[in-house]
Amino acid sequence: MKEQIENIRREIEETLSARTDMTGKELYALKMEYLGKTGKISALSKGMRDVAPEDRPAVGKLVGEVRQWAEKRFAALEEEIGRRELSAKIASEKIDVTMPAKFRETGSVHPVTLVRRELIDIFSGMGFDVFEGPEIEKDYYNFQALNIPADHPARDMQDTFFITEDFLLRSQTSSGQIRVMENKKPPIKVLSPGRVYRSDSDATHSPMFHQMEGLVVDKGITLNDLKGMLDEFARRMFTGETKVRLRPSYFPFTEPSVEVDLSCSACGGKGCRICKGTGWIEVLGAGVVNRRVLENCGIDPDVYTGFAFGMGLERIAMIKYGIGDIRLLFEGDVRFLKQFKD
Ligand code: PHE
């Protein structure tokens, strides 16, 4: 028995010193061969039965010693191999942070969205709320309530897509004015951005485009307030030197009505290709809200007055970014779009 124990100890020692490159798994298998339930050292314990009773304490001690020795020997190796395998893993998974990154295409914000956001930012800073009305609109909101009755020649100012006799694709965000005033009493200060539709298509017109309406109604509002607000808008949207010029015009829902020009920011007003040599660029329509429009919404025109303005976002984008053809804004060509960053 004693000899058997010594043999096992030697066997383990020889195998372990011969196989220094064992993996954790191999080591475990080997350990089981000796220390597992059916392993050789466990078999020694079972063999105790056959040892003469008077020898048992001494032999039992030897078996216990070899088991302890083997357990220690394997544990030390397990730790060493574990450490070795871990550092190999770390080395193989090392990331070279100096490698150039893979190029990934990112999206950009559409210039019309950029303009829309900037306008909302500028005007909300002056206290405006935002209201978005429906694109499929009633004739009443798009025309009649805005003082454009059926058969009125002003209907021809916008070539409208009718859906039925009463419903149409809104041709202007001015419809939002009525929807706001029907539901809210003054003071009112609201922006109404959104898509509008007109049967019109060339380098400067698109059948679908975006407008932004502004409406202010309160006691004592005059055209001067409009001018002051537009001065601030022009300076913030373009340059600090941009000037605003009002020219008389006509809209059925404003009286008086004006066309608003800004001094050309490309040439500083000297006259260039963009402003066609005039030094001015027309950017929006506006005016003092017509008494009849206020009346249509149940607002007393003897107490309250207001002004309204409406501008085309594509037009603003074209001026701001020097875009020559409106169709570029709708083609979705990435080479064009990726030039605009937030
Ligand atoms: N709705 C007009 C247009 O589309 C613009 C406008 C808005 C004019 C508000 C005056 C007041 O041409």
C-alpha cells in the first residue's frame, strides 16, 4: 500500500513536470483522474478496507497526506494556467486605438428643416407659440373666412388643388390664422408653419412647399410693430446689416397689405446676380389683419387690431444658402443634402 501511494505521487509529479504546456481543461481532466470520485487517490481510500486494522491509522495518514499534497499541487498549477490563459486572451483581444476608424455616413438636416427650426427659434424668443393646422383644409378656412368669397378674383392668386367643392389642399398657412382666432381670444402671438400646395412648377415654384405664418392680435397693434419685428427677424436670420423695406401690395385678408423686401445679404445691397441688380429681395407678404377677418372669428375690430405675415421657407433657404433652383430641395440628392449641417 505504501508503495502504491508513493507510485501515485511519483506518477503525478512526472506527468506534471513533463507537460508544462497543459491547458486548463487538460489539467482538470488529469486532476479528476486522481482526485475525482473514481480517481486513483479516491480508490486508495476505498482500499483501506483491505488493510490490517492495526496498520490502518498509519496508512490512513499516508493517504490523507498524498491527497493533500495532490490537491495543493493541482491548485497551484490551476492558478498558474488560469493566469497564463487570461493574459493570452487579453493580448489577443487588444484594441489598437490608433487604427483609423471605419467611415460611417451620417445624415444631415434638410435645409428647409434648418430654416424652419431657426425661424421658430427666432420668433419663439419673441413670445410666439406654434400652431399646426391640417393640410387638407376646408374652403372656408383657406378662403372664405380670409375674406375671399367664392368667385372672388383673388382666388386666382393661388392655383389651388381642390379635392371636392368644399375641401382642398391648403394653398396658404393663412388658414391657420382663422383656426387660432376661432379658439383663442387676444392677446394672440402665434406661428403656423407647414406644407402648402399650389399647381405651379418651375425653377422657383414647387407644387408642394412650406410656409410659415405669423399672427399677432392685441389692443393697439399697428404696422409699426410688424416692421420692428421684421427688422429683428432679418438681422437674426441673415446679417446684422440687413434692412427691411415695405412696399404696398394687396391681400384680401390684410388692409393695408405689404410686400416685404430684405436688402440683399449676398452683395450688401449694391446689386448682384442673386438680387437681379436691385439690391433687394422679396421675402414675404404681410399686413394689418382685415377687420372683416377679425369679425369672422368673433373678435371685435374696434377693440383689437393685429398683423399677419407669411413667408416661403424654400425661398428663405434659397436666399440664405444661395440655392439657384428650388427643385434641388426636393430631389433628395445626397451630394446636395450633405452640404448642410446642423
Ligand atoms: N398667405 C399669403 C400668401 O401665401 C401671404 C400672407 C400671409 C400675406 C399673411 C399677408 C398676411 O401669399
